[in-house]
Amino acid sequence: CLLHCLCCWQNQKTKEQIESLLQNGKHKELRDRLCCRLTFGTAGLRSAMGAGFCYINDLTVIQSTQGIYKYLERCFSDFKQRGFVVGYDTRGQVTSNCSSKKLAKLTAAVLLAKDVPVYFFSTYVPTPFVVYWENGAQITSPHDKEIIKCIEECVEPWNGSWNENLVDTSPIRQDPLKKICDCYMEDLKKICYHRELNVQTNLKFVHTSFHGVGHDYVQLAFKAFGFQPPIPVPEQKDPDPDFSTVKCPNPEEGESVLELSLRLAEKENAKVVVATDPDADRLAVAEHQENGCWKVFTGNELAALFGWWMFSCWKENCSEDADVKNVYMLATTVSSKILRAIALKEGFHFEETLPGFKWIGSRVKDLLDNGKVVLFAFEESIGFMCGTSVLDKDGVSAAVVIAEMATYLEGKNLTLAQKLIEIYETYGYHISKTSYFLCYDPPTIKRIFEKLRNFDAPQSYPKCCGIYNILHVRDITTGYDSSQPNKKSVLPVSKSSQMITFTFQNGCVATLRTSGTEPKIKYYAEMCALPEQSDRSMLEEELQKLIEALIENFLEPDKNGLIWRSA
């Protein structure tokens, strides 16, 4: 098997990694690398780059594409007429011959060699530009499981699969860049409601793309809305796979990674900073406050602003016969319940999905097909979908929508932060905190969750957590939900991961969940207060005490050897 593997490997760098492990007698690491395969998580096949069947490399990309080809051939008789879209971002090490573009070329080669037309973007693009399944959303079950089966049937590279030059020579390869970009920017105008204000505003914006793909596309999006282009952070404007100016290219990490953009904003007298992550599907926002400090909004806080804004704009622009009961907003189960509170008061529908935008995108498509209007959807990890032109989280559209929102609010002598407080005072404070523990021992993780399912007795969930009484328990792993008449969850069962949600009598909702890609146990806790409960400090204190009880009674980090999050 190992010799066969080495024969298949044509990337010298990854081949050398395997040979080195073999020569140095590192048999356990070899087994770990070669005896498991990539699997679908909350967002596709994800892993680090490196040698081995559980990593991203030339061979595993070819194998995955061959499996997808086999599956699509079964699903669609006209697959070879419809074709396949391939896009890429700017990540990966060019020096190690393992860049995103090279892997994209290999993906295209597999398909072109089988006479499948390929729409191959001629340059890097934001993830939302590349559609997924035929419905435009990421794939969900059972497609993911069936694709994995097909991949396992197609591990030997086919003739032509290594020929990345096919992208440059094949007559059935097309470049969709201009058409898609033009259509995207035109579609953006559907969610532009105050172009006259955007054209006139003196408000300045700074944008950082974190060395990724976002710069050109955010500039075009601002132009589509009538804005002057945002001021780019020069050190982070151009693609850099080494992310040389940041320790972690994740805008979700807050003020520390936004330092360059915040300093530039102060120099340019810009009040709002928008930051797209390297593939431009997520957005962070910071606003300069009157006290001279910067407020970096959480994903849940931004969702409150987006939810208010998208509904207000719809209400102002809808026809007289439009029915608010036909309107929907969505969020994942581990995200803030603020949209639920807004929906209850305003009369539209709110729905939850499992974590991951693949579930949101698929559900939105179902709603649209049934004549519903979907205004907004989000996940707490700064992923936002404004409108329905793209059935995925999209940092480019979110950036320009927040700019229009800030411009509108400035005309009302309000900041984003002030409006957020108004929203909470109207619909109830929703204060959330998310963190995690590291656990490198899968049996320990399983034991923690099994104890919760057999707490005081077999098949008995806890009725309280310290002094805090529990109203309902929902276990996505087993499909149990005590709030339902039949005790069955309305959300799909997800046996491959651990996730239990507790709803407390004091209004708090807390979820314990394992990560799909990292050795983490995450907790998500939110105090969902009524509008009349306006003492924020008291609510924050109550939330913190409940989190401490959750950790002490349910996770027991000392007993279970859990490692506290360092940041």
C-alpha cells in the first residue's frame, strides 16, 4: 500500500515527507497519515496541507475530484453538457508547489480529461463566486456520504489527471470571471436602498482583505452602491500566502489582528473598518467611538444590526399587498437568538438550522422555491448572507451593506454601536459568549457527552446545572428534544458530531459542541432577556456565573484534562 502510494505521488515535496517518515521509523505518524481519509465537515473537505490521505495535497485533490466526477455522472445524465465550475483563492505555498491555483488546475485536469466542460476562473475569486451543488448551496447529506464512497472507489489517478496544463490548452475550458463578476455586482444593487446617501456621504471606510482575495471585489462592490472606494490597508491589500503582517489571518480574533487597519483609520479619520477574511466569505467590523476607543463587533452583534436593517429596508420598500408572514430569516443553532426576538415582535418567521452554512443555503433554496422571501441569514462566526443572490455567507456583500447602514445612521446622528443598543432595548438584550477547551483524547470527549445523556440515571439528562434549572434539552447527536411533544428534534440528526443544547429557566441558552475540524469542545452561551430587563451589567454577571457552572458541572476540565483556550 505504501509503495503504491509513493508511486502515485508526483509532488516531490509530499513524496519526500512520506519517505522521511518511513526512513526515520515514524510508523505511528505514517499510519495516521495514510490510514484515514478526508471527510466532509461543516464546510466541505477541510484539512491542513501536507502528505497523507487525510491532508490536502495533489493526490487527495485528484482523488476527491475523481470521486465527485463519478457521483455527478450518476446524478445527472447531462453532466457533460452542464459542466463544472472551479475557483481558487490565494492560499498555499507556491514554493512547495502546493498552491491553491495548482490544486485548482489539477481539479480541472481530472474533468477536462473526461471531456467535461470546465468554467475555470482565470484569477482568484471570493468563495461566494463559486457555486456548489446545482442549487447554488453547499452540499448536504446524503450527497456528502455518497461522494466519499465514490472517492474510495477512484483512488488510482486516471490518465490525464496529472496534466494541469489542460487548463491552458483544452478547447472546452472557459473563463467565467467577467460574466460572474458583472452579474454579481449588478445583483448587489437589489439590496442597495439608499444610493443617494451613499453618493453624498463624507463618511470614510477602511478595508483590509488580510492578504486574501477581497480587495478588488470590495472596491467594485462599493462602486456598485455609489460609494467612493474604501481606503485599503496597503500592507494587506495584495495576496500573500504567508500572511506576513498577522499572526493569524482571521478577522474574528478581534482588535489584535485589526491593528494595521485601525491605525490607518485613525490617520485617515475613517470611522468604520471592514475586514474580509482571506477567501472573502466572512466579515469583521470595527467602529471608532466617541471616547477614542474602537468597538469590534461580534458576529452576533452584527447579526442584530443586519437583521434590523434588512427588515426595515424591506418594510419601507415592499408593496402594499406584501405579507410579513411570507418573510423569513435564519440562523444556526449556536448563533444568537436575536433574530427570533425581532421576528416575534415584527411578525415574520425565524428558523434555526444545524451549524454550517450548507444547512442555511439548502433551507433558503427550499423556502425560495416555495415562494417565500428570505431577507437575511447568519452564523455567529461572522458569516452573513444579505439577500439571496448568493446562498452562502458572503463578506463582500456584507461589507457594502454595513457601509450603507453606517451612512444611513450617520444621517440620524447615530453610530452602529448606538443603534445596537436601541435594537436590544426594543427587542431584548442578547448577550453571548463563546469559547472552547482543547481535548486531544477522543474517548474523553465521548465520555463527557455520554455522562450528560446518563446524568442521574441511564438515558436521563441533567435537570439543573448547579443552581440553574434546565427547562429543555436538545441533543442533535441522538435526535432527542424535550421541548417537542414526541421528544424528537425537528432538526436533522448528526451522529458524526456531539452537540447538546440546554435552555435554562433564567432565559439563557447554552450549547456544548465538538468541532468538526479541530480537537475542541466549544461552548456557546447566550442570555436572552426580555425588553424590560435592561440592566446589562446584571445580565452579563448572570451569564458569567452560568458559564462557570456549566464548565464546573458538565465539562469538569481538571478531571477530564481539558486545556483552557489560551486567548
